[in-house]
Amino acid sequence: MSNTGGSSLTHHEGSQAGVSRPEKEWDKLESRMKNEERTIIIDKRFHGAIIGTRGVNIKEITSTFNKVRISFPERG
């Protein structure tokens, strides 16, 4: 598998029967992962390190991984 410019390509070799099942399993896994959402709670003392000076770290994270959403609880 290679990842070029945001598109993923896969190449399968073998008999049709040999690659049919793994391709179906791969398609199911890919579909499930596209719709997966996870919540990770990070201790408040690390928020500043994640944000970075003037938000540089959080900007880099969200631009590199465009599907990542980061939110912080309101103060108080």
C-alpha cells in the first residue's frame, strides 16, 4: 500500500479466489475506520504543550491531520 498526495492505493496479486476475501475484509476495515471517532482526555497540565506558543502546535496537528478535531473544556 502506498499513500501519495492524500489518496491511498492498494495492489493485490494472486489468484482471484486468493485476493477476493482479503480485498473484502480490507474494504470493510477501511469503511469502518473512515467513520470512527475517538475521544481522548488529556490532563489539563498538558494543554499548553499541545497548543504551543501562539497556537503553533495545534495548528500543525490540525493541518497535518485534517480530520482531527481538538477541543478544550471551558474554564471553570
